[in-house]
Amino acid sequence: LDTGARELCVVVLAGKVDVQAGGQSFANLGTRTQVFDDSAPDAVYVPSNQHVTICATRDAEVALCSAPCDAAPRQIKRLDPASMRRSTRGQGSNTRFICDVLPHDDPTAAHLLVVEVRTPAGHSSSYPPHKHDSETPPTETQLEETYYHRLNPPQGFAFQRVYTDDRSLDEAMAVEDHDVVMVPRGYHPVVAPHGYDLYYLNVMAGPHRHWVFRNDPQHEWMLK
């Protein structure tokens, strides 16, 4: 593929691949057999106007995360899983596990942010509900977002709601394995039912590459 006017983050979710981009080769990328393995993924950042070839060397699942790029010169870069920041967020049944693949404090990209989240069965995630759809720093920044969902076991489902303060957008949906949910604006909590672990890949982009969110004031009490 060609990146054109967009930047690209190739995330090897599972399996092994070789990636070639801009005359550089990255061989045998991949750290996991499945997204629920307790390890960070391999990834490669590719800026605009580059040709990219991805070849699976064994069964693989690869995410192509992209956003509009800018005119500033940027470098192709392998994002080393050993240097990715991993953390635990929340407590109790709101605990989930985070891996920052391409966070906002990494200057590699122009607009793109990529994050993985693993949510144990019976837990909530992206919770309390929060949003980032208004460019009003330092209190909030504008970022569109997508969620790519995986379930373990795969026949499971999870629930996600996307809603705004005025309810002009208010969608509650059951998401299944491999579903993608778009979050153009609004709050976007997720719940994993008993018996089914949930993984999702977050891809975000906005006019300024900075992630500052605002919690739904109706539910912020639980943080106190």
C-alpha cells in the first residue's frame, strides 16, 4: 500500500510479519500468538508519501492505523515493544490494563495516537464515561476515536455506549469479536460481561496531538 497524504502505524496484533517501508526492512515482527497475551505488540510508524509492503511469515493479524499527516518531515520508525509504556488503570471491577503503542508524548507522529486496552471479564472500561470532542485546552482536546474489539472466548460480546451531553448522539450497542465502533464525539464507556475478556485497540486523531479528556460530571463522583 501507499500512505499518500496519511501517516500509518502498522501494529502486529498477532503472528509474525516482515515490513518494508521507504527502503528499510523490519523482519520477523510480532511478539504474540493472540491479542490477549500479556505482552506489548510490535509496531512500525510510517509517515506520508511512502510505499509499504507487509508480508506474513505465519498466520498474522495486523492493524493499519492511519490519520491525515502534516507537511513536516517525519521518519520511519520501529516502535519497540520493550519501550512501550504499560500500566494498570482503575481499581476493583474498573481495573484494566493499558499499553501505549503510540502515545501523545511520543513526538514520532503528526496526529495519530494508538493504545491497547485489555479489560478482564466482568469489568468496565473507558469508565467513568469520558469524552474528548472539544478543543478547549488545557481542560479538553478534540480527538476522534475508533475501537477495534476482540473477545475471549470469541463467541462472546461486550456493551458499548456512545452519547453526548445533549443526547443528540446516544447509541448503545452489543459488540462482538472483530467489531469496530466509531466515536466521532461524546462519551464512550465499555462493559465486558462475566466470562468474556475484552481487548480493544484505540486509534485517535485530532487537530492537535494531545489527549486531554473530560469525565461525565454525572458519574465523576465515583473517582472520589
